Amino acid sequence: MNFRQSDEDILKVKTDLLVVGMFKGDKFSGSAKSVNDALGDVLKGLSEEEKFEGDMGKWVILSSTFRKIGAKRVLLLGLGEKSGFTPDTVRKAGILAAKKLKDACTSIAFGPEFCGARGYVSALAEGVILGSYEFSKYKTNNGAESEIENVVVLTEHMKDRKFEEEINLAKAVSESTCLARDLVNEPPDYMTPSRLADAASAIADEGDMKCEIFDLDEIKRRGMAGIVAVSSGSDEPPRFIHLTYEPPGKKPKTTLAVVGKGITFDSGGLCIKPADSMRTMKMDMAGAAAVLGIMKTLSRLRPSIRVHGLISSCENMTGPGAYKPDDVIRAYNGKTIEVINTDAEGRIVLSDALSYAAHLKVDEIIDLATLTGACMVGLGTYTAGLMGNNQKLLDRLKKAADSAGEKMWQLPMDDELRGDIKSDVADIKNVGSRWGGAITAAMFLEHFVGDTPWAHIDIAGPAYTEKESNWNPKGGTGFGVRTIVSYIMER
Ligand code: BES
Ligand code: ZN
Ligand code: ZN
């Protein structure tokens, strides 16, 4: 997709689609007014008929301009309240425009109202790329009618180099988000732990990063018994994946580890899930997919900190060797885990990855995991749960999430709940009571990070959507890539 800026007259620009924005209650002014005047008031008439008043996410489309202006169609988009206008507003505008018209248009132009100070053009471009996303690999007739090729932003304010920078940032982040979506959307018979490791190694090659992949023998040899246990009910061998991004030039001052849960299918194991809850469990590697998306972005944006990408990947199945409730497992850091429920497998495989990260002596650890249904019950399907042992880190992550337009909400690590995961036979057990399930899961993870500042992001809700929403396609969303990249770029 090509992006360029232009100071052409909005009425003359030749494009399949011209997108103009309107703030709530603003009536017709600026671009909307010039276009409406040139079209003899039809845009206004149509808006009145459809009771369009500029609300965020609302829109009116004029499918022909009868050659009265250069553009073939006009999309009038609501931008919501003027006071709430941020880069996220234009990101959403970009998503909507692309989603609505990607099959009908190869060129789009956006009015100057979408361009603000730093970060707006980049967010708009991100939106257009994200909104054009489709996963059609397995559709026999997968030819979309057309594809958006050229995007013009009608502005005269930006220096060319600044514009290019913002577009490069947008491409790096959103193309990696789409990669994470692809990995999640692949069916589980294809996206096995080995294939996930292949994807990781391809990303490493392309981005000139170090990549270590441990097979079952190596995982055993290293003492990662959590991964061994969870994978033992499956014929598919597990993989532990370790990518390292090294910044160019000077020795970095800071090292971060991003850790992903990579369960490529979660049947629940012997504590098997009912059929309705098992469907969609191919998405249980969305944390791992986000980690790969993040690493790919870093190799393109070249920030100045070192980042380790760590993934524990296996299937959770019910085969003859399957691990059992009552089993006791000794994790990589030596702590013992009593298995209460084999469906709480994510925290078990993460115990090895987190203690491996702590062992690397990193400055911070951030994990992304589709960890608990409880988090979805608490926060709904659009918001991730944020927990951890270091408030400064959590505050910075929340800020990054807000600016990336991804919703996160901190849950309290209430000391009174800690007793819930005390075990009679081992150091801890893998499940507490029903209450506060997302929090006790985080408390379990905390046992494996030592003193390292650590944040846990439970993405069970927002990583995957079963119905198309305004801003996300059905299936994998790539949640987490934008936030963590923005967090890293601000460090
Ligand atoms: N992968 C699931 C969590 C999940 C549920 C993710 C729904 C996305 C959508 C996880 O492994 C799991 O099964 N958790 C159990 C834990 C329980 C046994 C304590 C859950 O949430 O029910
Ligand atoms: Zn599970
Ligand atoms: Zn799971």
C-alpha cells in the first residue's frame, strides 16, 4: 500500500473514495462543507435522512458523485466530540473507511481534518492497513474484488521526511499486527508448536535476530518440566522459542523480556472443556503471536533497548501420556506445582518461560497470555487485565495502551487472595477458588519472576473476536503488539 501527502484541491483529487470527517454537532464546515456545496447539498440531505450527527463510528456514504468532483464516492465519517480528538480517533476512522470500502476501491483520499500534530498520520495509516485485513487463505474463491493500493492524505503541513517516518512506523506496527492475526487465525492442525517455531525463525532471519529453538529433549535437559507436563498428552512435540533483538551500535542500557503463552490448542487436557468452550481454543497462542509481531516490528524500527522474545509452545491434549490432576511438577526455577486442574495449563508453561526470563537477568518482564475466562467475566471481551509487581511499570504500560488505542484495566493483587493457591503437597497449586480467578492466576505467575519488575497482561478477551466489531475483524486481533511496541519506543 502506498501513502503520500498532497496539497491538491479536495474537490479535484482523483480517487475512488474521498473520506471527510465531521465532529459531533459541528454541522457542515471545513471539508464537509466544500464537498457538500460542490455536490449541491446532497451530502447534507443524506445525513439528515440518516440522522447522522458526527458521532464517533457513524458514517454516511455517497456511492456516486456524478462527476461533480474528482472523487467517485464520498464517505462522511463521524469523529465524535472535538475535545476527544486524538490519534486514536483517526486510527478508527482509517479502520472504518478501509473496512467499509476495501472491496470496492483501490484508491482513497483523506481530508486535511484527519491530520493533526505528531502521531496522527501514523495512526491513520495504521488504521487503513488494519482495516484492510482479511484472512482468506482457506477460501477457495479468495479473490477480493479489489485491494487498496494508493492512499493520499490531503495536507500541506508536513515535511516529507516527517511524513515518511510516520508512514514507516505505521507500516511496521500494523503489518506485524496483521502477522499476529494470521498466526492466530491459522487452524490448529496447521499452526502446531513446530510451525510456530518455523514462523519465529523466519522472522529472526528476516530481521537479523538471534533465534534459539529448544525441542523436547532440550526442554527436558534444561529442566522446563512445566512444558514437558502440559505437552505430554499430545503427539505434537513442544517448542521453547527464544528470539533476541539487539539494538545497533552502543551496548544497551536496558533489557526487556516479552513472554507469550503459545498453546496452539487447548482442549483442557484430562479436565476436558465442554465442546462450546473448546471451540476457538486455537487462539490460545495469541500471546505468542503478539510476541512474534512485536519482535518483527522491533527488527524494523530498531529501538535502543535489548529485547528477548520468549515463547512456551505446546498443545494441551488428552493422549495416553497426558499429565493429571494431583501430579506435582518442578518448574525451571525449582518451585513445585501441584496440578489441580489440567485446564489451567497456561500458567504452568509460563512458569518455565518466566523463570527463564528472570534467569537472563533482564530489567523488566512483560507477559501476554490468554490466561483466564475469569478475566473475560470481569472485564468483558474488549479489555485486557493488567497485573504485576511494580506499579511504575504498570502505569507506563497503561499509558502506552491508551495511546495505542488498546484497552487495559489494572486488577488488584489483593494479599488476602494469596492463600488460595497454597498447596498441601507442593509449593503452590495451579488453581485457587472460583473467585478472583484472573488475579490468583497472576499470583501464581509471580512465583516465577523473582524480584524482576514484571507485568502480566491477560488478553483472553481482546485477543480474539467471534463477531466482527467496529474496529476489529472476526478472529485474531493482534492485541498487544501496538501497546508493547509503543511502550518500547517511548523507553
Ligand atoms: N485458555 C484458557 C483461558 C481462556 C478462556 C482463553 C476463554 C480465552 C477464552 C485457559 O487455559 C483456561 O482454560 N483457563 C481456565 C482456568 C480454570 C481451570 C481455573 C478457565 O479460565 O476456565
Ligand atoms: Zn486451559
Ligand atoms: Zn489455555
